[in-house]
Amino acid sequence: MEEIARNFADFDHPDTESIAIIRGRVLQALQHYLLDRDFKQLMPILMSPITDPLNHAVYPAEIQYEERRLKLTASMIFHKQLALTAKGHDKIFIVAPNIRLEKAEIKDSENHLLEFSQFDFEIRDGDMHQVMALIEGLIKHVFSEVNQHCAAELAQLNRQLPHFTSAFPIYSSDELRAEHGDDFEKIMSASAQTPFFVTNYRREFYDRETPGKRGAYNNYDLIYPDGYGEALSGAEREFEYEQIVYRMNELSMDLQPFANYLEVARRGLLHPSAGGGLGIERLLKFICGKRRIRDVALFDRTVGTSFLF
């Protein structure tokens, strides 16, 4: 009963309304920025025979529908690639709910949710530099819109948003790891004054390996400053059948669940593309100056949550 009382006390906190107003402005700014650049908005897919295998272990999030097991969406990566084959769908975005049942080892994380939303986008024939430039413009636009329209709410939160005028720096994970060790993201985020990109991570099979350079990858993360950590993950995509199979075998994956996707690739129907997924709750946490991701949502979905409602 005390937990319920605390929960509803949070509902009545003055910050709650301010965060909701900023959330609406952030979503509007994100969508308008891409709509003004001729992107088409898709509706999210919530279940499928396959979903993102991710680069770390999570508990299965599946449902039984008659004779089939369907996976709840961990990310829309495969559906983004497939959607780009539709007529007129050369630039797309989705406000996409994701389910990731994280393992207990990160249950105290301030930055992870079991259920969260991504602002997901993809560009047919895009490359990593084009997408990183788009991301930088998108982030700067959102901050400008919030500063312009949400001054009273930022004052309530005692938050003064930084103004990012210079280009976001770009680093290679190799150079940062050599300088700072495996915790380079955390170390760099704590000392940075502006968001920055980190490239060349070894992870999921669909992130494109640099052509002609085994073990290097055309991918990127955006990292927030002031210790807020990862904002976005993205990449150019593998689209050629032989290379996709090579990457999947390299990771010792079972190809059978991906048979339909692989058949589309074998027929040469996938396009080169690049894109990313921006965590909406993480963006809102940074903008509102909150340190716990649970503080920007009414209903707690952090790892280890007691799920009152």
C-alpha cells in the first residue's frame, strides 16, 4: 500500500505535467523534422516471426497464437529494410514501441527499460555520414523547439538546456578503447560538453561490415554529454545475401528462423540503406535533466520494476 501511495504522489508532482508538455513538443519536433524532409511515417509492428536478435542476452518476449510462436518487437530493423522496397518508401520513420526483457545483471540501470519507444528511421541508399548529419540536425532542432516553446516547463524542472552550435565530434571506438579501456563510453560521456558519435562497433549481423575491410563496421552510436550515456544506435545495413549469411554464421546464429528474410535477400530485393533508432525516453530524460529514466514516465518499466500497474 505504501508503494501505491508513493506512486500516486509522483502523479501529483508539479514536474509530471511539465515533463508531459515537453514530451509532446519533443515528439512533434521529431516527426515534423522528418516529414519536412519527405520521410513517410509508418505504423509500428508489435509482433512477428522474427525480431532483432540484439547483441546481448535478453529473456524471450514471445506469445503463442494458435500454432505459432510470435516474437514481440525488440526493434523494427527487419521491417524497416523490407519497407524500403515499397514504392515511394525511400525515407521512412516510425515511433516504435520495443520490448526488451533485460537480464538481472543490469536491473539497477538508470538508462534501461523493459518497454520503451524508439524514434526509428531508415534511408534507402543512405550512408553513415548522411545519417549522422541528419541526426545532428534532428537533435539540434528538438532542443531549439523545446527552448522556444517550453520555457516555463524547463524553469519548473530547474533545467537550462545547453545550446549546441558546433558539429558533433566523431570518434572511432578503437581509438577510444585504446585510450580509456572498455568503459570508454561512460568516461567520455562524463567529460563531454556536447553530444558525440562513436563509430566502428562489432555487434549485430545486420550492421554493415566495411567493404574490403574485415572486422571494421560502418555503424555509429550517438552519446549524450554530462554522463547521460547512449542516445542512439545506427548503421549502414547488410543487404547482400552472401554477406548476410557470412555475418550470421560468424555469430553462430541459427539461420532457420530467418528463412523468409534470407529468401528476400537471396532474390536481391533488399536495398542498401542506413538509419538508426533514437531512444525517446532517454532523450526526454536528458532534456528534462532527470537522472533516472523512470522519472520521465508515469508507469515504471525499469529493469527490476515491481509492476504496480
